[in-house]
Amino acid sequence: MLFKIVLLVHILSSLAIAASQDLNFIYSGFRPTNLSLDGLAELTSNGLLRLTNKTMQKTSHAFYPNPVTFKNSINGSAFTFSTTFVFAIRPQYADLGGHGMAFVIAPTRGLPGSLSNQYLGLFNGSNNGNQTNHVVAVELDTISNVEFNDLDNNHVGIDINGLVSVQYASAGYYSQLNGKLTNLTLISGQPMQVWIEYGGMEKQINVTIAPIGVDKPSRPLLSLSRDLSPYLNSSMYIGFSSSTGSFYSSHYVLGWSFKINGQAEALDISRLPKLPKLGPKKTSKFLTIGLPVLCLSLVFVAVSSVSYGIRRRRKFAEVLEDWELDFGPQRFKYKDLYTATKGFGDKELLGSGGFGRVYKAEDVILVDWVFARWLGGEILEARDPNLGTEYVAEEMELVLQLGLMCSQSEPAGRPSMRQVVQFLEGDIPLPDISLLRLPKSDLPFSRFDDFAMSYPSSMGKSISHTSVSESLLSGGR
């Protein structure tokens, strides 16, 4: 009994296979045929299947009109199938074209809802990648799309239910002579032949491509081990899909052969229709005009930036004297002063006198800080720490006190250059600035504010700050 059941299953399976083997067709050109066309697809007068033209943002489809049985009705496994076709892609410009094309196995003709541009007329933004699509395709893509993880703008890929190819490679073929990969340019405008073969027993799909006139390479460009049974319905449609975007390419199919459970019949290249003659190809204006202008603009911006940086560096450059090289710079950088005084702006100007203009700086005022150290009896703390211990305390105190005298807001209270030299040489003693009896908050040079302040004398008279300063500095002015 068991033997009879097994025999019956085998007979039914054989009948199903025999029925499917009836599908075996070949198109050596497409003079009046019953293909199902939509979108931009059309047949030319000399028998070319032209999928796209110069119209932007459109899709096109060309399907064999009848459904094809792809699965064994008994066990649900996908049949072996084989197809080959010759195609050519002629771009709008020699170096820039539209999107690619694909051989497709789909549950319906026309793929309703599919979009143009990068979707190749196969999917849209909502259904791309859905397992319910039941679409298997081999794409010949000429635009690199990051969202689909494309390898480059010249690749072949196997797509299952979406445009993120499960296997892909740059277009090329393996030479029969040395086995090396020879690159192909899909948008060269020259005809090329593709072979797509699926083994129902091996569960493997192979994709091979080569220029016409070159025998089919023994090594395929792509080889994917994958059982297609879960992705295919029992009845499917086969054909081609393509689209245009902001640029266009003309996609041609010159001949097509297909067979279930066997090897597709070889195409006779000599019988295929001829492609239109190639005229001088236009070059994109962006590449001939826009790109050079853009490059020149970038160079100009770079040179200007470097020049500005050099000028700014020179503007704020500091020239160090010989003695500063030994002990380190004892001055504020011009850049710091420029920033602190907001560019020596008029709003920051506090006054002017014998030593030039005096500006208010942001943050800590140096004279305030030095005078505070002097009031606290620790004026030596205001020295430059870079000096370490290599200084004479008396000389350092003299210089710092002399600096305070030179920083007074009243011109009459400042020593002349002659007096400064005399103080430094020790020819005359430095006046005791404590005689001014100025508390820290009223320091005439603390914030360089104008003020009038009197000091009591032993005679009960009021002596102005200016008169005291003049009396202190009367010698040698």
C-alpha cells in the first residue's frame, strides 16, 4: 500500500513537471509580440524593447503575458529555471545617467504602487523589504543609493523582497583565459548578455554577465545558495522593470529566452535587432562648468582663510627683547590687551596723559591688584613668578612702586621720564607713596576714575591730591 502511495505521488509530481516544461520561449527581437507593457515601455519599429525614454520620474514594465508555474504543486518546492537576455543602457550623458533596470519575478504584472527613481519600478517606500512582497529580482543598477547599502554606481545584485541586495558585486566577468575579473561599465551603451539560472535540487541561483561576442564565462559573477521556494508563489509573472529619475537612461532589451526545468535556448546574436547609432555624447554641464567653478571657489576660500590667519597672526605678533629671552616675557601680549579692551574701543578709554592713553580692561585690573599687595605689605608677591629667586628684593620693590607712581590718573602726579631714570639710578630717593594716604577703595589709579580728594595738613588746611603729588615729585622735574 505504501509503495502505491509513493508511486502515485511520483506520477503526479512528474505530471506537474511535464506541464510546467511546456513553458519555453525565445524572443530574437520583439517584432509584434504579446508582451504586457506599461509606463514608458514600448516596442521600436526595428524590434527593440525600449523600457525608458527621455521622460523624467517614470516607471516602466514589460512582462510575459501569461503566469508561469514556478512550484511543484505536490511538495511546494521551486522548479529549476533558466533565462538569458541581451540588454544595453544608454545614459543621458556620457558620464552620468539615470537609474538601472532589473529582471523580475513577481506575483502580478505591472507591480502596482511601485515608484520611479531608486525604486526601479519594483517597490515603494512603504513595502520595500516586506516579506509579503514575494518578489525576486536581479538588478543592473547604475546609481549608488546609500539607503540600500549599494556597493557603487555600477553593480549587479540579487534582490529578494527589497532593494537591499542579498548578494552583489561590481559589474564584470571572469575571463575564460586567465580567470581574472574584467570590469564592465553598465552605462557604456554597448550590448551585454546576462544569464540567470536557479537549480531546484541545489537551491542555488547563479548570475553571469559578459559583453556580446564573449562566450558565457564558466564562473558566475554572483552565486547565492538560497531556497527560493518560500519567496515564490506557485504562479508568478516574469519580465523587466526600470525607471527614470532626475536624469534618464534609455534601457533596451534586444532578445530574451526563458525555460522552466531546463536550460534556456541560446540567443542567436546575429538575429537580434540593432541599437540606434551612437552620436556624440553630451557631457554634463555640471561636470564641465559647475564642478570647475565649485573647485575654484573652494580654492579661493581656502587661500583667503590662510591669508586672513597670517594677517591676524602678524597683527597680534609679539617682538621679544634680548633680556626677555633669558627671563621670559615680562609683558602682556598685544592680543590679550586687544581682547581685554575690546579692540581699544573709545568706550573703554579712561583717560590720557604723558604716557599715552589709558584703557579699562575686563576681568582683573593689574594696578588694583599690585596696589592691594603693597597695602598688605607684600608687594613682592606681585613679581613675575618666572623670575624664581633670581632678583634683588630692593630693586624689585623699587620697580613695582615706581610702576604704581606712573599709573596715577592725574598727569601731574606721574614722574617724568627723567625722574624715572633718576629713581632707577638711585640719584634721588623714591617718594613714600603712603604720604598720599589713599585707601584702596579710593586709589586714583585703581580704576582710573577722575576724582578730587583732600588731605588734612598740620596747619588745618586742605591739600589736594595734585598738590601733594607735585610736592613729592618736585625734585628734578
